Amino acid sequence: MSTPTADIGLIGLAVMGENLVLNMEDHGFTVAVYNRTTSRVDEFLADRAKGKKIIGCHSIEKLVASLKSPRKIMIMVKAGAAVDAVIDQLVPHLEKGDILIDGGNTHYPDTTRRTRALKEKGLQFIGTGVSGGEEGALKGPSIMPGGDPEAWPPVKPIFQSIAAKVDDGTPCCDWVGPEGAGHYVKMVHNGIEYGDMQLICEAYHLLHSLLGFNAEALHEVFDRWNSGPLDSYLIEITRDIFGYRDPETGKPMVDLILDTAGQKGTGKWTVVSSADLGVPLTLIAEAVYARCLSALKDERVRASKILKGPADESFSGNIQQFVDDVEMALYASKIMSYAQGFALMNAMAKESGWTIDNGKVALMWRGGCIIRSAFLGKIKEAFDRTPDLDNLMLDPYFHHEIERAQNGWRRVVSVAVSRGIPVPAMSSALAYYDGYRSDRLPTNLLQAQRDYFGAHTYERIDRSRGEFFHTNWTGRGGTTASTTYNA
Ligand code: 6PG
């Protein structure tokens, strides 16, 4: 058998896999590729991979035999059972010290399980987030690897060379942490992506439905916003979407698209994790449910004929001022969303014993990924100033920015409410802000209610924390209190 020459192998030649292979090859690595439907390998070799240092393989055995030791094999198949199936096929052909890498949108507990199981077999496992879509995969994605730390040094040069770079050349890829930490961070990235997209849609709804802006006017607004604090990939592509016309009808494409959102589950996982950890993640939760509500299209159409909104649905004010206010509402809400997302990562790191460096995460998201933005540079600076910052809002820069944005933000939420335009993300962000800055909330009453009907006990403001009391509110109950555990 000839000497193996490939630096890395990749299984799964769908959009992301194919583009990652070309990116690796472009950075000087020889890549061996395999796909279950082997005709895909031949097509790839005859087309985009033609004349490149890419070795096509029709079997797992051939792929394994083509790789230099320790073998590094990246799996780019659909998250879930397919990943386990590929791992099971590979394992009998591998040797101790070989490295498997799952680059799909895997649920993080699966990555923890796989890291542990493969470690027992003497194999090393990395579960990595890869963000940036098709173009990112080809030209420089953001890569968020976690898993077995021993696997990182041999993989690092490949990943860091293909990753996106920030202005000073730092790659948007660094070791995140053990077990499922990389996929956890990618999951939160996706949750934040849901939040950003929902906020943009709410801004669009206000400008389009309330002010009557057409696609052309929206294109201009988003173009302007893209040179302000909202400067980001998602604002930029939204601008371009507004500028795109359907070649068949000549109409703005956006106006022809059905208003029902799809989702593959990463946003939902983020919300479930936040509920498990007791961390408010209200904006992302609203973004997930807004997609669910949009999917009830037929029901909504029926309801629209029955349920009435406010009598006056028109806008009467200064249009330019309102557009600027919407920009501020989007901006301030975005700060809330990232504050919640980073707080969630802090809580998960604490819970699982991982160390997640929020500054490093912000840098990894600064370029290459779907949520890339100038704003993430500011977040990186905030965590550089205070690495253990409890909440992004408390950083002086952000706290000042919220002050600057809050009047416009409040005006937008009130106008939206009074005119019947749903802004679940912007309004829940504002409620979170007002809740977080309150030294006293009405939960004293809630505790009284819990104690009234279930003897759940309460603490008192005039006694030490940790001392629990029960009142026999009606005179009919006993004196036995229920236990004081909290979920
Ligand atoms: C990325 C994206 C990507 C995600 C899509 C679709 O970082 O490149 O997050 O991983 O799969 O955005 O997600 P939904 O179908 O759930 O919207």
C-alpha cells in the first residue's frame, strides 16, 4: 500500500462539507473525502475538486488508509443518529490517538457522550460548531471546537488557517472547552442568531406596515443602519434582500415569500437549556415562539377575520424620528439578547465545570459566522475589561449605550403596542431591562400566594437570608410548612 498523504479526511459532501474541503485544500492541506452515495465523490472530483490535492474515496477503509497518523477525520453529516452510524463504521479501522471531529449542528449532550465513549476506546473526539453558511465554509467560517483537549493541538493548525480572521489576523477559532462546550457555544450562537433575525423582522414590520415603506425604502434604511452601531452581516444581507427582485414578476422577492418560518431546533435547545439553568433568555424564547406562531398560518388567516385590533392603526408622527427610534429599539434589544446569551454561557460553564472564556467566544463570533458584527468587537472589549462580568449591561460602554438608546426604544414599543403591531422580542427585551434594574419586584406577593395555598414558605426583608417562614393565612391551615427546595 502506498504511503498515506492526506492531512485530514472528511465524510459527508453536502454543502458545508464540500466547501470546507475546498477551503482546507486552498490552505495547503491534502484532503481525503468520502460520501455514502459514492457518485457524489466522483461528481465532486470531476467538478469543483478537479486538479486539486483532494483524494476521492469510495469506502471508509480507503479513506482511513489515505490519512497520515494521527488520523483526523471530520464528519459533516446530519446531526443525530447519522453521526453515531458513521462513528461506528469508522472505529474498527482506527488506531489509538486517532481523532474524530463532528462539525454538524449537534446537540451538546451528544458531544459529551461521544467524547467520553471514544476516550474509553483510546480515540479522541472533537465536537465543533462551524458557522458561516456555504460562503463561510469556503472562505473562512467561525469555528468553535470543544471535546477532548488532547485532540486540539494536531487539529489547531488546520482549523485556525481555514477560519475567518479579524482585522489584526487573529483567527475566529479557538479551543472552547471540554466535552460538549464547543457545540454548546454554537447552540447559543444559533439562539442569538434567532434573536437577531426576529428583531430585524420586527423592525421591518414596523417600517413596512406602519410607515408603509416599500422594499426600495427599506433597502435604503438598512443600508444606512449598516454603517452605524448595527453594522453586521445580518443587516447587510437584509439590505440586499430588499434590493432583490423576482426575475419572473419583477416584484421585490421579499413580498412574494410566504410568512411561515422553519427551524431546525438549535434555538429551541438554547431556550430549554436556559429554563433548565434558570437563566432568563426571554428574547431568544420569544424569537423561537414567533417562528412557531408564524407557522400557524391557516389559523392566523382565519383569526384575522374575527379578532380586531385597535381602532386607530395609522402612524401620526415624525417619520424620520421614528425610523431612528426603531434603529435604537433594535440596538438596545440586541444588547439585551447578547447579555442574556453570555449570562447563559456563564451559568452553563459553572454548572458543568467547563471554563468558557466569554471574551474568546466574542472574538470567535466577531468574524465568519452568521451573527458577525462590529458589535461583537465591543463585547470582546467589555470582557477584556472585566473577564467575569455578570451581565453585559453592567459594562460601562454598554450601560452608556442603553441610556442613549432607551428613549427611542420605549417610544417604539409604546407605538407598536398602541397600533397593534407585535414586537415580542423588542418588548420582552425592554421588560427584561426594567426587571433587571429593579431592586424590588412584586414577587413578595407571589411568595405570599405560594405560602397561602401550599405552605411553600417565604423569606422576610427584616430577617436574614435563608430563614424561611410560614403563615397560617386563613386560620384554617396547619403550621406545617412544605420543604424549601427550589428547582
Ligand atoms: C450557521 C447557522 C446554521 C443554521 C442555520 C439554520 O451558523 O451557519 O446557524 O448552522 O443551521 O442558520 O438554522 P434554522 O433552520 O434553525 O433557522
